[in-house]
Amino acid sequence: MTSALLSPPSVTARVPAKVNLELLVGPVRDDGFHTLSTVYQAVSLHDTVTVRPAQEWEVAVHGTFADGVPTTADNLALRAATLLAEAADVVEPVHVTIRKEIPVAGGMAGGSADAAATLVACEHLWDLGMTKDALCDIAAELGSDVPFLLHGGTAVGSGRGEIVTPALARGTFHWVFVPSTGTGLSTPAVYGEHDRIVARRGLTPDPDPTPNPAMMSALLGGDAEALAAVLHNDLQDAAVALRPDLGDLIDAGMGFGALGGLVSGSGPTVAFLCADAEAAIDLAVSFTASGTATNVVRATGPVAGAQVVPTSRA
Ligand code: ATP
């Protein structure tokens, strides 16, 4: 009882990964970012972030994908905590503990997810009473995907991805993710390759990309087959050019019976949409039994965005 009374308060938040059901890349803007239109879905692959008051700003990372995540001030979770503190005039540092179950540099926005969870957890710890919109403004400063990870669900992202509009989606979609066993793909490298491909092919990017209406109606109808038919990622050719094995992986998944498959965001994680839960299990088994992939994760979407995990207090 005494130790419980003496231990500093802590707040834990849980945050999902994302998959881009559609990613349309427009021209490069004056600020160096590309204009985007994307349809995000939050999926049930979660990182957990715990914050507690401390003497110094610090971060520790555990879990399946802890390797390679910086524990310096570069860690996006720590940047989120310091940025929120600055905005809210908070001077007490926090220690951040991340349980990392989202692949790193995998195109599933793991770093952005940790930033979103940290914002939610610190906002609660410091009892700031901020609105979601105010938190989203800070989230957008941290990265284009961070506001979506606060929202969760299924949503359209515009601007550079940070302007989030919820989309109507019925039912649950069943996914199988194959994270890369090799090194990740850096997002800037994939965009750079995309720009080279566009120039080489003499293409003119749509200055005002908008979501495919067929995708919005597939989501509304909860129709996995129709959704699979319109999954699309403008960055896929670039990711496959840098990592040709990803093309083989997509072909293998389709051969094993997936409804659709695509590179997730800037890759290299590959996402497969399945007809139902049973089909997702079958696909995962096919990958592992054939030796095509050893590390396979099943998940469903849409799920909620970053949320404080309730604690039972005596
Ligand atoms: P996105 O889909 O948003 O492009 P990603 O999934 O490809 O992102 P992340 O997992 O966010 O990539 O990691 C990108 C880089 O960010 C990593 O290589 C790592 O050095 C750095 N990073 C900083 N903070 C974190 C964090 N908390 N978790 C993971 N990576 C982090």
C-alpha cells in the first residue's frame, strides 16, 4: 500500500497502426511535401505508451520491434511530449516507455502512432483539458500521419495527409500484414524514387487528387471484395523498384487466395485484404507453411485511434 502511494502517477495509452487503402501522390509543394489524397484505416496492431513524471526527458523502448528505435531526443514520442509541454507551459519532464509491436520503418506509421499516444497520455497526465482539434494541431506539427492516429477508424487524409475527414465504413475488414525481414524503407527515399519514376515516364501528377468514389462506396457497403478491387498505392512502383522482393510477395499472397494486396504506405510492409477471419488465418498459414514469410501478423480494421487505457484505482 505504501509503495502504491509513493509511486508517481502514470498514464498509459494504446495506439493502432495504419494502412493506406488508397494513396494518391500529387506534385511537390513549395514546402517540399507532396500533395496527397489518402484513405487511411486504423488496424488492430497496437503500440502502448506509458508516461510518468521524471527528473529528465527520457524514453525507453521494449517489445517485438524495439530494435533500431532511437532512445534519444529524435524519438517521435519524446518530441511529442516536449512539444505539448512547450505549448501548455508544462515544465516537469516525463519518462516515456514504449511497447513496440508496430513494425519500424514499415509504412505503418509506427513512430507517428507513438507520437499520437504520447500526446493523449501527456494531455491526460497533465490534466490539460484540451480539445481533440487543439491536440490535432500539435499532432500535425509532428508529422503528416499523427492527426489520423488520434482519430483512428477510416478517414480521408488531404493536404500532406494531416487534414483528416472521417469516412463511413461498415463492418470489419480482415488483414494479413507481412512485415519485412530486411531493413525498412525510408519514407524520403521512396518519395525520391517516386519522383524519378514520374519524371522518367513523363507523367504530370494530378494537382488536386481526390479519393476514388468506388472505394468510398465499397467502404460504406462493408464490401471486402469491392474494396480489394480498388486498393491502390501510387508509391508501390517506387517501393518495388527499391525492393523487388515486395512484388514477389504480393504475387505470392494473391496466389494463396488474398482478395487484394498492396505495399502499405511507403513500405516495405505488404498488406493483404481477406474475405473474412477464416480466410485471413488460411492466408497466414499459407505464408508460414510455405516458408514464403516467417513473420506474419493478422489484424482487423477499422479500430479506434490513440486512447488512454483506463486503470483501476483502489
Ligand atoms: P510512415 O508510414 O509514417 O512513413 P514508417 O512506418 O515507415 O512511417 P516509422 O516506424 O514511423 O516508419 O519509423 C521511421 C523512422 O523514424 C525510424 O527509422 C526511426 O529511426 C524513427 N523513429 C523515431 N521515433 C520512433 C518511434 N517512436 N518508433 C519508431 N520509429 C521511430
